[in-house]
Amino acid sequence: MFDAFIWSVFMFLILLGTVAICYIIMLKLLLPKSDGDYYILIPCCSNTTKVLEKAYSAQLKLCLLGEGLHGKVIILDCGITDDEKEELEEIYKECNEIYCIKQDEIKEFFDGRI
């Protein structure tokens, strides 16, 4: 009886170790390989609610993968109104890695970063 208990604990630990090793291997495969920064570009023309959802989900994915320091979310301003800009500015204050760039400024933003 005691032997069965020892074997069941031993098999449980082997199974737990195997699952942990598989999880670590899969997590390493999902992480980006480069050490440089990468950018997620989201165009914004009129519907800011969809853009905000996309920006939040992209930022959340970066943080969940542990790449919040290397990845940045950029919202490309393609002619939004002043009310929408105010709404987006509140989001920029909350999330420190979400930027808004006008179409004219995109080349200047990426000069020296790429």
C-alpha cells in the first residue's frame, strides 16, 4: 500500500515535470527572437472604438508575452476629428507604450529607429 502511494507521487511529479518542460519550450517558441524593438502600426481613419480595441489588445498581448519593453503600438492618424483625438489622448496617458503619429510624421518617427 505504501509502495503504491510512493509510485503514484513519483508518477505525478514526472507528469508535472513533463508538462512544465513542454510549457517552457512552447513559451520560448512564441517569444520574438530579435533583441531590437518592433512596432505594431494601426491606421485610424474614422471609427476610434475599433482602433482603441485593437490598440488595447495589441498592448495586452505585448505585456502578456513579456515584450512590453521591446514592442510599441502606434496609431496612425489618417484624419480623425478633434473629439476623437481627445478620446485617444486619454488612452495615451494610461498606456505609456501607445503612440499617435500623423501620416506626415511617420517617416521622421522611424528615421534612426530602423
